[in-house]
Amino acid sequence: MDVCGNCNVDRRSFLATSAATITGITAIGIAGFGSAAHAASLTQADRDAMTPDDVISLLLAGNDRFAAGNLQPRDFLAEQRTSAGGQHPAAVALTCIDSRAPLEVICDLGIGDAFNARVAGNAVNDDILGSIEFACAAAGAKLVMVMGHTACGAVKGAIDDVELGNLTGLLAKIRPAISETTYSGKRTASNPEFVDAVARTHVAMAVKEIRERSQVLRDLETHGKIKIVGSMYDLETAKVTLI
């Protein structure tokens, strides 16, 4: 897949920020980020001009703006209209369904900026893997981000051995992270520190599983076309950190 191109300096939709804050961004000519209200969706030229590391930096910069209460002005209707004929997202995220952790909001994203696969406990399954493969191999996304979060109810359920219909099988995908988590304190769902430790372990294991189970994504990463990373979102601080 050809993931090269030239950046359109008129781009006003994807993770607006100053090029001076991101190493290497000036080299691909997107110094205009953040200088005007967003009124268009991400173009293929914009997306293809970015490296995977650029996309990571822009996501984190967007989260910094969110945590500081400094979201960029955005015209969602204009983004909807300009993306109706095609989409060129720069990232695909696997996140939890938790209502407090919407990637598009906490990373200051617009319509057309990122794919987001959401499932309780950000668990990997065949459908999720296929969706991520589509996002990267077919649609050209540069980054795969698995994002867990603090105080995750699915992780608590896995620790407590909850059984409830189809949820039982989903929680079984999280449970291996419990035994893999090194922790000397109280290992129960009532201990927030342990819950968050298991959530971090689960994210790291999900990243590993994506690489192991998808040759498509593994090959793209080996050739530098994409990066696969893990992260955690803190519900208290509103900050996303890489694992």
C-alpha cells in the first residue's frame, strides 16, 4: 500500500496543534495546524504525509488540549459534508465502551479523523482484528492504538469472575491479564490500584495479541507503515499515557 503523499496546509480538522511542538512535523509542512476553526475532514494527502509517530504525537497533543479545557473550534457539519464522499482516517483505536472514555472527545478529534472499535474491556476478537486490518491495510490508517482506562468495569467483572450471558465469554478474554499482573497488594476488584494494574497488563497483552494473530498488521508494522501501541486513559486526570 502506498502511504506517501504531500500534506495540505489548509487541513483544519485533524488534531490541530503547532508544528513547533512536534518533532519532524515541520518537515512535512503542516505548520498551519491549529491556526483556524476546523471546517474540513482529513484528506488523503494530509494523512499520507504523516508518519505513525506524527499521528501518535497529534493524538497526545489533542488529549493535552482536552485535559486543559482548550478544545479547538470545530464545524462538525462541514466535516460531515467533506467526508461524505470518502474517508482517510489516520488512526484506528480499540477502546472500551465506557461512556466516560470516548476517544474522539478526549483526543479532540473530528469526523473522519480516526476509526474507533469499541468493546467492553477493549478485548481483542476476530471481528476486531478484521476491522483493524481493514482500517490499516485497506483504508491507510497509520496507527493502531489500544486504549484501556482506569476503573474499568469489565476488568472488575473479570476479577470477580462475573458470569452473565454473552458477557461471560467476553470477560474470559480479560481474565488472563489477572494472573499476568505482578502486584503485592490486595488483589480484588475493590482495590482501584489493582484494577488499574490489571487493565494496563490487559492493554499490553492486547497489543501483543494483535501482532501475533494478524500477519497483515505485523507485516505493515515491520515495514514501518504503521505502529501498534498501547495506552491508558485516566478518568480522574483526563490524560492519555502510552504504555
